[in-house]
Amino acid sequence: MLLGAAFAGLTLSSASAATVYTESTDLSNGAAPTDLTSTFGNFLSDSAVIGTLSSPGDFSDYFTVQMTPNASAFIPYEFSDDGSGGTISVNITLSGSSGAFLGGSVNGSFTSGSSDSGTLNFTVPSDGIVRFNVNHESQSPLINYTVGTVPEPGTAVLGLAGLAAIALRRRREQA
């Protein structure tokens, strides 16, 4: 029981460190990216940006995050659409603060009603600044995307169950 509580406590600390930015106003579409560096302490640590691209008008989201300088990065991504039909073409381009291409970019397509996912693999530049340019070319009026790691709801529930078990054990020991 103590091992389960300890494991749950570790899981909770990981989940509580997560930061998820959900686009509520349109992220930049132009030359200057939306600066999200102050939103995340380190985007490599259980962080994600969740956004929507729509047509006509919003074919691109462009944002900047801070990561551990010179680290090897493995950032998951996923695209889905509203199921309205057609083939969805998606692209994520990564660059540093100087505009230099970082590699690890993705060009993909999927059939409407399904999804496309994978991992962006690259080395973070020495200043730790990474720019994401997420865009699409499709007939679909609504594309949803996630870049980064979103903690699963079950992780937080397991962590809370572990804390409850610890509290119950302490209460029994005091009685």
C-alpha cells in the first residue's frame, strides 16, 4: 500500500507540473510569432499548445516557446478535423529565434474524419527559443491540433487517490 501511495504521489507531482495552453484568441498568423515563453517554464516538461485552424481566414498559427538549450527534443503532435470530408494537408515547421530551420518538421495528410499524429524530433538551439508554425491546406473548415504532451485525466485521479490513501493511513495511525 505504501508503494502504491508513493507511486501515486510521484504521478501527481508530474501532473501538477503540466502546463497546457488552449488557444482562446487567435495565435499569430504573420511574421511575428505569439510569444508563449512566459507561459511555460520549459516546454519539454509536460506542456502543450492546443489550437484550432479554420478556413477561410485562419490557415496558420505561429508561436514561440522556451525549452532547455541544446536538449534533444521529442515533441508529440496530433491533428484532427470536423469530419466534413476531403483530404487534410498539415504542416509544422520548426525554427530557432534567428529563423534557422531546426529539422524535425512534418508534412502530412489524412482523410477527413480520422487524424494524423507523430513526434517532432530536433535539437533545441543554444538560446532555448523554438518557433512553431502550424498550418494546413484543406477543404475542411475546422482543424484541431495539439503540439506537446497533455497529461491524461487518469493521472491526476490516481495521484489524488494516492494522497487520500496517505491521509487515511495517517488518520488510522493517530487513532
